[in-house]
Amino acid sequence: MKPLGKWFFGILAWVIAIIIFFPIFWMMITAFKTEQGAYSPDLFFIPTLESFQSVFARSNYIHFVLNSIYISFSSTICCFVLAIPAAYKMSFFPTVKTQLTLLWVLSTKMMPAVGVLVPIYLLFRDAKLLNSIPGLILIYTLMNLPIALWMVYTYFCEVPAAILEAARIDGADVWRELWYLLRPMTMPGLSSTGLLLVILSWNEAFWSLNLTSADAAPLTSFIASYSSPEGLFCAKLSAASLLAVAPILVLGWVTQKQLVRGLTFGAVK
């Protein structure tokens, strides 16, 4: 039964992987079709760069890429600045309300974003943060902070408190504990958290479409610009989508071992 079960789960894993990858594969081949051929299911065709040329001629792709890079990495840094001290306090100096606080923080992710769109929009309008990169950095930080806090808290809990107690006896203050002890000991987990936050920020579309226009728009707005009242231009939309997801796909592919290592950090002692 064991060999049979191994084969079954192996085949099941391949089927699930193919199902997940198929939309990306179809987007990739559609990007190299003509607009007329984009609606054809043919897998064999003469590839063309017509759609990519149209995308570059219509939009300043580099402008959107730079916005996405700046917003994603800046919001990730802001998340760490807020999450690491909070996770340190909750991990090594817990109170009776620590778990309740963590559950409340996590519960904020359960609220649909559209439910707070109007108040957020009005606050951003009054604060003059609409169509601004600082505004998107702020909203992305708030959006990803619960995930960052929970992940960093989990990694810190894996560190024996006795190590920090020994450091305090030797005269280490809080910042030395964080930098010289917790940082190297939890680096796999912190790295995977950072990668996940960058990916979440890079792929976020709801807030970028509702709070920005062209000036501060990231790549998600760049993709949405190819949907118009006249209809969907599938080939150009696929080309724009491929250009938007290519950088983060490459980042995920290059760092996949680090990401898996970090996500499983502390699972086995």
C-alpha cells in the first residue's frame, strides 16, 4: 500500500501543479499571438511580438515597474519596522492579553477590503495621499502588517528564552538582542516573510486601482488599463500581464529554496 500511496500522491501533486500553472502558461502563449488569434485555442502558431510592441508604445513600462519596486520593498521594510518590536514583546514578555491581541490583529484580514474603501478613501483624500506613492506604501503596510506580525512572532517563539537571558546577564540591551541574536537565528524565517510581503504587495490590485491614477500607479494598474469599454484586448492584456508578473516570477524562482526553508523554519526540532 505504501508504494501505491506514494504514486497516487505524486500523480495528484503533478495534476494540481498543472492546473495551477495552466493559466500562466495560457497567458504566456496568448501574449505572443496576434489580437485576432488570441481567441483561438491553437497551441501551434507563428509567434509575434506585435502585442509587446503595442504595450511599450502605449505605456511607460519602466515607470510602472519602478513604482511597484519602490512601493513593494518600502512597505515590506515598514512592516518589519513595526512587526519586529511588537513580535519581540509578545514572544518574550507575553501578557494575559497577548493571544487576544494576536487574534484581533489577524481578524482584520477577514474583513473585505471593499467594506472599508469609502472611509479609507475619504481619509486619504483629506490627508492628500490619493494618487501618491507614500499613500500606497501606507495602505500596503497596514494590509500586510498582520501577516508580518504573526510570522515574525512564530519565528521568535522558536528561539529559547534562555539564550536571551544569558545575553542580558552579559549586559546586552534590547537592540543588541535583536541584531546579534534574533536576527541571525531567525534569518531564514525573516527572509521568507520579506519575500512573501513583497509578493503580496506586488500583486495587490484593489487599493492601487481605487487610490491611484497614472502618476503613482504600480503594475497592477498597468494591467487594468488594457480593459476598456470597447472590450478586452486579450493579446495585449496577456502581454501586459506577462511583463507585470515576470519580475516577481523570476524573484520567486530564484528564492524558492529560501522561501520554503523559511516557511518550514522551526517545524522540526
